[in-house]
Amino acid sequence: MKSAYEVLQERGFVEQVTDESLISDLFAKGPVTCYIGFDPTAASLHIGSLVPIMALAHMQRCGNRPIALVGGGTGLIGDPSGKTEMRQVLTREQIDQNASSIGKQLSRYIDFSDGRALLLNNADWLTKINYIEFLRDIGRHFSVNRMLAAESYRIRLEKGLNFIEFNYMLLQGYDFLYLFQHHGCALQMGGNDQWGNMLAGTELIRKVEAKDAQAVTFPLITTSTGHKMGKTEKGTVWLDGALTAPYEYYQYWVNCDDADVERFLKLFTFLPLSDIAVVKTLADARLNMAKTVLAYEATKVTHGAEAARSAWRASMEAFHARPVDADLFPGSDIPREAPQADTSAIPRHRITGKDLDAGLLVASLCAKAGLTQSMSEAKRLIGQGGIYVGERQVKSPDEKLSAGDFAGGRELRIRKGKKKYLMIEIGD
């Protein structure tokens, strides 16, 4: 059986490592306890956090014990890594609320029952530190010259690095030492921007405990066009279904670029690599089927099978897509038959009969319902022939919705371009 480290390598998770031979030896000795930190600056994580989450899930699936560390303590300071300006300082109450929400969110990906994984908050030990003792016992092991040479600090020095942020490396290094001493954690994983902080932790363990600990970083995941993961015209794609509905989450993945399909299937689904290898041979309609599988599997991981099936049905009906061929991706449980019509997962907007009688501009409705970002964008798209009411192309920005558009029913589909739909329903 392959080690978790080999699985992560094969699927494209590994960017930098402290010592590959020592990491291989670590996994060869038996189950490994590893940790990844999560920043509680918001009440929900977003797609940008999926790589570390999936890495922990793979670790657990291979029999290891992951630790998800919510930074309730370090969040009170703010990590300068990858930032050009100091983060907004949140209150302890805000941090605690966010940490609690993120902990619940992580439990959808990782099984924390019976000690199979640990969910910890570094506020439990960092907020109890005696400052003088910390400087004497921990601070003396850190070289200021080496700290200033770290990429995360060099970037911030150009605009000003304050003393609070300067302490962040010490605190993260201490986290690793604490987890090593109290939970036998010998491996830290995280984003490539954390490399300097992670090395500080491994060195601190070596100096204090005279033992080795290892670190692995993940690559910064961008789309094939160079854009940051999880950013759309509507904003951030959140993992919380109340902030980004499962249907919209599904649409993010199904609309990915052709060049990203294979890589995203490796990173963001649990499908076997033998299934994913076929993507290299696919084109046109069958490559679109691979995108459908990616969207279904990624949505299932985050929102569950029922939400994934609902988003799949709605998307298939909206875009009249072909079901995935039976010979493709046998490891996926995606339905293979054409779905019954189901628009329940498509975003909806309710209007009243009075609104309709008063004369409702299509452009105004698109903006108000969120199909476009503004009325000016709606008018521009109408001028370009990109807005459809039912199957009818809207010809003029002055065009109004009428009762006749509903054809005697109480629902109407409005389309923006080829891929964005909105259901308008008439309420009382």
C-alpha cells in the first residue's frame, strides 16, 4: 500500500520538503501525526483552503492522524505571509466565533471521532504564555537576521513590518514544538508561503528536543490562465453552503478551463488516478463530461451526495447536457442516465404580480436578482445579445417583462450568456 506521502506526490500536492529521505523514513515507521493550521479571519473557509483540507483527508485515509489547528491565538495577531499590508485585527470574540464555525466545517472532510483526528485551537496555549518565560525559553533560539531574510518578512519590510507581526514566526514555530511535545506531531504541512515559518518550527524542535521534525509545502494553485483559485465575478467561492450555494459551487467547477480538468480532479476529488488518466485522451463533448464529473465529485466532497445530485440535475436540465458515458470514470457514482427536469437548485428570485403589472425592466431585474453585477452591465449584455428571457433574446435595454413571458405558468428562466441561469417566480 502506498504511503500518504506518495499519494500526495502523485496527485500534485507536494512543492517543497525539508528532507525527502527522512520524510519517507518517517512514513515507513508507521502512522504519522501531522498538522496544518487554518486562519480564522472569516466564519467560513473558501476554495483556496481546499488543498490543505484534502491533504489532511488523504493523510487520514491512509491511516495517519491529522491535526487541524485553528489559529485562534495567532489570529489575534495576523500572519504577514503573502500580505503587503497588515491585516485588520479582529476581537477575541470574533476570532472565537470564526474558529468554532471553521471547526464544524472541517468535520465534513475529516473524521474527528474516537481520536482518529484532532481539532485543536492554539488559543488554548498561546493565550496562556508568560511573556518573559517565552522570550527566555523560545525567543533565544531565533536569529533576527535569519527571520528578516524570510520571504514573508522581506515583502512586508518594504511597506513596514510592525512588532506584532514580527512575532508571528515565533508563535507558529512554538505551535509545532507544542504539538510535537504533547501529541507526537512530527510533520507540518501548509502553503508555500509558510515555508519560512515551517522551517522555524523544525529548527526549534531540533534545538529544544534534539529530534527531527519535517515540513511539506503545497504549491500555490492557480487556474491555467493564472488567476487565483476561488475568485469569480460574484466574489469568493466559499465552502459554506449558506454563502455559496451548492449549485453555484458546482458551476464553479463545471466551468473550469479545459487545461485544468486533470489537475483539479487529482487535487479536489478522491477518484483513483487510473480513472483520471483518461482525461489526456478526451476532447469536446467527452471532455465536458470530465468537467461534469469534477463538479459532481467536488460538490459531493464539500456538500454531500444529495446536494451534488441536486446541483447535477439542475445543471444538466439547464444546459441540456449529455449524461456521462458509462465507460468514463468508473470510480464515480455520478448518475449515468438523463435526469428528470429539476430546476430547484438554480438561483431564484421572486417578484409579485404587482411588479409585473407596473412594468419591470429586464435589465433592472437582472441587476436586482444578481444575474448581473449592475444595471449597466445588464444593458451592455443586452446590447451584445447576451440576455435571454426563456428562449427569447432580449433586443432592447428598455424591454420589459410581461405576463406573456410566463406562458401561463409561474416560473420563468432568464439566461446570461451560455452558462448563467436565474429562475424568476411570481409570488403572492
